[in-house]
Amino acid sequence: MGHTSLNELNFVKIDFNAPEILNANSSTGFYLEFPSIFSSDLGTGLVSGNSIPCEAESGGASVFPNLRCTLFIPTNPKNLRRIYITGFDSIPSGT
């Protein structure tokens, strides 16, 4: 995880291990959820629905060039903050 200063995007590495194969189509995606201990905008300064930079790597190489991450800010501050991830081809289980 990296951090430079406030008002700059942080870099967070999340190791993801799919419990089952995720096949992509136009409506496929999944959420990463963060508890309310994080600021509503996850410290990005962005509004709900904005894209945030994201990248998927496998073996150190970037994969899924069409990957898109979208921030969803809860209307109730006690609810989970979410990043919706789309634009991947398929994620085999166990990877």
C-alpha cells in the first residue's frame, strides 16, 4: 500500500482469489466493499459513479486492458463504501 499525501490517490494492492470461475459478459462485475471506518469517498475526492484508476496483474504483467473500477458512495455514511469492477474477460477459480 502506498500513500503520498492527502488529495492524491493511494495505491492499494488487493490479492484476489476467485472461489469459482467468473465469466465476463456485458453485465458481469463484482464489488470490493470497505467498512465505514474509511471516508465515504475512500479518500479519493471523487463523487459516486466516477471511475477510479485500477489495474489487474498476474505474474507481474498487466492483464484485462478494459478493466474499469467505479466508486459508489453510500447515501447512509454507516453503509459500506464500494468499488464496482467490470471489464475483465474471465477469472478462473483459484487465481
